[in-house]
Amino acid sequence: MAPPWKRLGIVLKDGEVGHGQLVEYVAAVARRHRLEVAVDRNAAAQTPALGESGHPQQEVIDFADLVVVLGGDGSVLAAVRAIGDRDVPILGINLGQLGFLTQIHPEEIESALERVALGRVRIVERSRLAVGVWRDAAEIERGVVLNDAVITKGSALARMIELEMRVDRHRVATFRSDGLIVSTPTGSTAYNLSAGGPVIEPEVSAVIVNPICPHTLSLRPLVLPDERRVEVELRSPEEATLTRDGQVATSLLPGDRVTLERAAHPARFVAVAEPDPFETLRTKLGWGSR
């Protein structure tokens, strides 16, 4: 069976060292199966045997029709953002701690890469959220998240902010809290989980709206169909901060609005084996441990 891809990009998390042999091995397997290979500068710096200086990470991702990410979940989130709306799948090799998005462990690389090179894998899709920032009547910024968008207070002082939330233009609530998390099912095991939100399987078409420490007894997390449009307005006189996937921050002024809706293009991942979300919860988070 011929693989559905011809160009493989290898991306190594910034600051990772000691993985030169791993990069060499991934490149060797790919070339053995006649795939073109490009590596980023961080990977090339640790692998002199490749005989190249590497390329900027964005160039590697733009070149590839399959991206191998060596790192943790943060590295995968950055790669997803760099891929943008292209239908380029990611194979994540876990060099981090939890690794919800990097399912392949170093000891599994050989068999996994052979299956990938031969095209004997599945492609799974994960929904994303399109996030817009509006000031007055103009959209001043737009981005896409795989995990979550989080609104929090902008100052270092321990003060709450006031937010008004609407769903499909219907007012839901005005409340004071430490902030608000709007999460995809993929992101339900991230900040949302720490804030007492529900865990949702990645295949479920939903969005989670989870206030952070609301100053009320009656406000709880909401699970909505992902065709809904969520709008949040900053009602406080103080500035706040919008953080996308824990990596990109935007300052919000009083009166700014944040809109969130399902993105047109999902993120795509290579699944070497049938995904088992419950095993992931047990092994990564100790779900059900006694």
C-alpha cells in the first residue's frame, strides 16, 4: 500500500537536547521509503550526520504533507497552529510528560514509523475553535485553537473580572470570576479539567464553557453543541488577557468582545493504533486509581 504522503517534515521541540539519534532514525526510515525529508534547525543542530543545517520550523511545516513532532503536547499545539488550514496530519512522538497529543513513545517508534511509511494508519480529526477579538465594531484579531481559549484578569493583583456571556446572541449570564475557559473536547483534559470541568471524548461534537472560580453558587460549566456561537464581553473597567492554547496572548480592553465558534478546518493526527481515550485517562491522569 503506497503512503498518501511524499514529503515528511521533522520538528523537534525548542530546547530539547540529546535526541540526535532519534532524528536520524526517523529521517532514515522515511528516506528508505522514498519520502523527501526536511528537518528544522533545532533537529539538524543535534544531527550532524544528516549533513544539513536545517530550516526554519515554519518552512519545514509548509514543505511537508506529513509532520513528525518530537516533543510534548505544547510542541504539537504549536505545530497545529503553524499548519493552519492545510490538511496536513501530525504524528506526535512523546518526549514530554503527559503526552495526550503525542501518543507514540520512543520504544514504539520503529514499528510506528514503518506503518506510517507504508500508509497503514488512520487519520483522526480533532475539532478546533475559531477565536475572534472585537473592539467596537471591528475584528482586530483572529486565531484558531485546538485546546482552549482562556480569559483571565490582566493584572498581577488577585482581583476578579466581570464577564457577560451570550450563546447565539442569547444572553446566558453576567458574572464575576477569575476568568472563563472555552474548551474543545480535546482540551477538556487540560485547564478545563483542573477547573472542575467535564472530560469529553475527542469525537464528541461539543464545546465546554467553564467559569473559573465564579463568585456565585449557581454558575456551573456548560456543554454546548459545537455549532453554537459563544460571545464573551469584558464588562470590567480593568484590562484582561485572552490566552490561546496557553501560547498566544492578547490584551483585552473594557468593552472588548471575544467570539468563539467551530473552525472550518479540524486538526488531523496519525493514529497508528485504535485510539483508547479511557486508557489515556488511566495512564496519564490516574483515572479510577484507588
